[in-house]
Amino acid sequence: MPMLPAFPFLMLAAYCFGKSSERLDQWFRNTKLYKDNLEDYVSGRGMTRKAKIRVVITVTVLMSIGFLIMFGKGIFIGCAVLSAVWIFHVLYFFFGVKTMPEEAE
């Protein structure tokens, strides 16, 4: 199916793989990446401001690479779509996800 984008199928495969292996799921939930960025969000408490900024910066850097490649090849509609997705992402993380207070260390 050359006309369909691969991303939804890759996400579905990753989801199914994660659900198929209890050992993989437990390993991922014990990683520092999960504990620092996702554990509070998955439990419904929200995210700290620091975690939100980390996620937004990471996504911004990765989306910028795609934007620059498309811009260099003259794919301006793709740039517009990617820009809209980026704006939605930033708005969602800063206004849609509850901000938890930073814990005193």
C-alpha cells in the first residue's frame, strides 16, 4: 500500500508489542525515562513544568529536522501541516495537560 503513511501502522505495532509482553512493559515502566516524564501523566496527576518543557523541546527539535528537509525540497504544504501539528502540540502540553508543582528535593 504505497499511498498510505506508515506511521499509524508503526504506532499500532508498537502498542501491540508493548501489550503482548508483560516483561517488556515492566522493564519500560522501571526506566528513568518513564519515571521522569510519563509516570505522573499516565496516573492522571499531570506533568511537572520541567517535564513539559523537556517533551516540547525534544519534539520541537525532531519536527524541525523534518520541517527543514521539506522546506529544502519545496514541500510547502507539508511544512504548513507540520507547523500546525507543532502548534497544536505546544498548546496541548501547556494548556491541556495539568501542571503539577515541582517537588522539593
